[in-house]
Amino acid sequence: MKAVILLSDIFAYDSHLHTIYSGHSHPTMTVDAVIRQMQEMRLRQIAITEHVFMKPDLNNIEKIAGQIPSGTENVLLGVEMDADAMALDGTLVAPTDGIDWVIVSFHKFPGTSIWWHEDYRKAKEEKTIYQEWLDWVHKVIAVSRPDALGHPGAMICQLSIIEEFDGRVLRDFAEIVDSCREYGVAIELNEATHGKMRPRQKETYYRVFRLAKEKGVKIVLGSDAHSLPKIGNYLWAREIVGKAGIERSDFIIPTKR
């Protein structure tokens, strides 16, 4: 876990945003434009965390690194890297050497090549997917020890059996939070996650972050911006902070390695 740095304004940083290199961001999301937007919004720090879905995507991270001005201390080179959905052994799809901030994410259903937004129902039963995902998350935390667990639970919110964050689901997330505490992994409060949730899931998601607060697991804020106006723009995240009773001391921001 990186050193804890507390901010007077917990919304003055963005630890998760993308660029044109994602392939699905707005065409204005160049590295230069992202940095200018940070400055115009008077954010204290950002981490540019482009997707790495497979090892060749590291080429994009190298391009971004070359476009961050030398000596810029408040722009970190990050990555949103997928856990290996076929191996399911806790490893990531690529090495993370030389990267300041590593967010691990799950964009494919476990043991498949099916993306989170695609029809998974012919592949496996939902209960099987959920249990495999749960086991997989614990392995990733223990084996890869990323800096943060990205938008936790976003993928399994696509399952019809996940109605809300209560009962067994909340108990399972309590165990995930316990694993994060054991291995020094933060959990991300991701502004864009609400767009992947049904109403009751949105209403009860704050309970995950209340668990993190109670168990002493640090929380990190990220917009998951794919367009300039979304950078550092927190609306839903502010609601979660209020509902969960999260305080400044519960947050961290990334630091350079």
C-alpha cells in the first residue's frame, strides 16, 4: 500500500480516468487536454489509468508516459489492468513494472471471453458465475496485490440474482474487504459505476464503503472519465460518501513510486 496522504478536499483528485488510447473515449481526451482540464478544474492530482485488457495494450501506456511532461508531479502514470479471466489464478494480464498506480478490474466473466456487457446466460448459470467471481477476486487481491480494487462489484451487478447489497452479498463483500485489509489494497469509489447498476443496487451500494470504513480499508476516488467534462466530476460518489459516513481520514490518493 502506498503512503497515506490526506486532502483538505477529498474531491480534489481523480485516480481513475482514460484517454483516446482506450478506443472508446471521446476524441478530445488527449493526454494534453486531460492535463489542461485538471488544471482548469484546480484538481490537486490525477492518475491517468488507461485500460490494459491484454499485454500488447502496454504499448499505449508507454505512449501516455511519453506525453506526460517531465517533472509533472501531480500527474501519475497509472493503469486499469484486467485480471486474467481465463487463468483465474489471481494474476493480471500483463506486468506492472514502472507504473505508479495499478487499479485491477474485471471486465470479462470468469473463465470466459465474454465481456461484462455481453450476454453470458448461455455460458454458465448465474450462481456459478457469482461464486467463481468471488473466489477470483480473493485470489487477485492475494496474488497480485494491486493498489486498488476497481469499481468493486460492477460486473456482478449484471446478474439478475444480485438484487441489492444486503444479506449474503453484503457478507461476501465483507470478506472481500477483509482480504483488502490483509493485503493492503484500497477499494475504489467509482463515479461511473452507478451507470451499470439497477435502482436497488444503487441505493444499497454505500454499504460496501461503510464496511470499508468500519474495517479500516482505505477508499480511493475515481471518476472513470472517458470525456473531459467527467474528469473530477463527482455527484453519485458524494451521495455515497454521505450515506456511508466516510471522512477525509478514510481516503488515500496515489503517490509516485
